[in-house]
Amino acid sequence: MRRVVTALVLVMVAVSLVACSSGSTADTTGTPAPATGVTPPVTAPAAAAVAPGGDVLSPQPASTPAQKFPTDVASVPQAVLDNIAARKPMLVFWYDPTTNVSTGQRTEINAAIKDYAGRITLVAFDYTTGIPVGSSMSTLPAEIDKAERMTGLLKVNTTPYLVFVDASGQITGRFAGYVDRGLIEREVMRATQ
């Protein structure tokens, strides 16, 4: 059995060497022709583009266009609109106070932004505030209704959820689920640059 396996391995190595070392045959245009029986390598598109001297640890995807934070007066709470109008960078945080992960996330946020006090504003939304208790016919206060509309516009579907907004109102980063303080601080630096 060993001899069969050894012979098979030697044949595979020999075929590989022949395929790799075959001389390149060029056509009249000067481009080498692929060896027969060998499929040309497929190059995958770049997932993210890194600017020279840019952030290699969290590069922005090359194909993702910049997304503006919603500014519709009927769908965004006034506190958020005021920050956008004042050109203040924001960290918008959705949380569920009944979960431990939201408490842990708030601890990480506080630790990450303590060195950036005054440079970024934290806006926190209790995700459970708009959930009706009892009668489904009750109407929400205007600002809570706007917060619910904004949550839908941004497609926030879990907690904790973080959205980073720079001074020009562009979304610079967003995360669903728990995020550690190192990544939060890196996104705060990106939003405040």
C-alpha cells in the first residue's frame, strides 16, 4: 500500500513540476499563452482599499459610497439634528437596558471616549422605549416616534448598535453587537479627524 501511495505522490509532484516549469509560449501580441491543462489563476477583487499611509487595521471598503446620516425633521430626533447642524461628531448608541451586554458595551464606550471629551458627543437610545406595553393603540411621544423612525431608516435591528458620524454628517462606521474599547477608540479618532 505504501508503494502505491508513494508512486501516486511522485506522479503528482512530477505533473506539477512539468506544469509549472513548462516554457512560456508567447503569441504574436507578446502575451504569454497559458500552459495546456492549467487553469489561469483567478484574482479576487480587493475587499478594501488602503490609502498610502492610511489605516491598515480598519480600512474603508473601496466600493462603499459615503452615507449621509438621515436629516429628515420628521424622522430624526431634535438632539441628533442639533448635533449635525452644529457639525459635532457623534457616537449614536442603541441599547437594551435589560441585557448585560448593553451594560458592558456602555462601560467600553465610556472608557474609549473619556480622552475625547468635547470632541465627540454620545447620543444613546433605549431600544425598548418605543415598544408598546399593553394597548397597541397608544401613540408615542413625538421624539420617541422620531427615534423609532430613525432606527428604521438606519436599519438597526439588534442591540447594542453603534453608529459613528463625523462633523460633516457622514457615517464613518457602524457596528452591530458588542465592540471592544480599542475598536471604539479607533472609530472615534476616524470620526473626529
